[in-house]
Amino acid sequence: MRIDFSESFRLQCVERLDEFEWVAIDDPALRPASVVIGMVRGCETERVGFYLTRRSSRLARHQGQYALPGGRLDEGENAPTAALRELEEELGVKAKPTDIIGRLDDYPTRSGFCVTPLVLWLDSSQEPAPDPDEVETVFNVPLEDLTQSQVPRLHRIPESEQPVLSIPFASLGDEVFSPTAAILYQFREVVLYGRSTRVAHYEQPVFAWK
């Protein structure tokens, strides 16, 4: 599937996200956080990409794991405000509230967060300047990676009755696991196929539990 960075595709995203009835989680035991699925023009192509990071080894938790830009909400923030702040702090990419075109279901993580994913359509003229204290590498991943026939993969683990969801990324030559993979899988289902697929029940690998 060829996915061009075009106004027609942006409008398709807006329409499908508007139609999607996202589910919020109200659990005071979980700390609120937000992440960004930031769509941009692909590297050296006219196709759609999105930002994915590899977390810095300097961080206290989840070092070296793949992640979407984002983090916990500061006091007085809401999910959109935190998402825009984290995008700028982590990647040096400035975005406006009007760049937010929708949101997905809240996702509860084993590490104790309620993650709200925000979908953004971003000005492709900005070059990321990642903060090395937070981000080891930033990738511009082709959206077409999410359309491959092997997406998603499900793995059984002895620690849970629910399967772990992962996505193999051809452009990375690597596999990304939930919670990031689950969020991206729902993004694919909603934006590319117009399906209200739920993902909060999918398990995360044990290495992501802490």
C-alpha cells in the first residue's frame, strides 16, 4: 500500500479519527501520561512517516526500548499540552494544538501509567534535534511498515493469560513490543482501515513491566 504525504490522506485521517469513539480510563492508581504519533513526510520520499525513538541509556527506566515521543503529565497539564511539550523536549520539534488531529484509546501500562495517544499531522520542514539525555536515536518510520501481512504478531508468555502484541518493522530490521506496538496497531486499524479495534487488553513483555 502506497501512502503519500498529501492533503487527501490528511483528510482521511481526520475523518476516521473523528468517527472513532475512543475509550478513556479513569483509574486513580495509574499516573497519566501522553504520547505522540507524529506523522511527517518520509525521509527522502513523498510518503508518510512517523516518529519513533529509542530511549537513551541514561534514563532510569526502560533504557534502550523503542517508544513514541511522550511522557507523564506535569501538574496542571492535560494530555495534549503534555504531548506537545514532550515532543519539543525530546525531539526539538515544535507543534501547535491545531496539529493534533485526533486521539486513540487510553492504554494502561504494567509500569503504572495511563497513556493517552495523540495523533498529529506535522510540518515536514522541521528536522528533529533529539535530546541525548532522553533519546538515543529518532527514526522516521514509513507508515507502510504497518500494512505488512505479518502485523501484528502475538506471543504467549507464562506470566499472563493475554498475548503480547508486537510489530516487526521492515525499515528498522527489528521488532517493537507493546505498549508502543499496541498503540501503533490501533492507529493502523483506525486510520488506515477505518476499524475500531481495541488493544488495551494486550499484554506487554515482562521487561516492560517495571
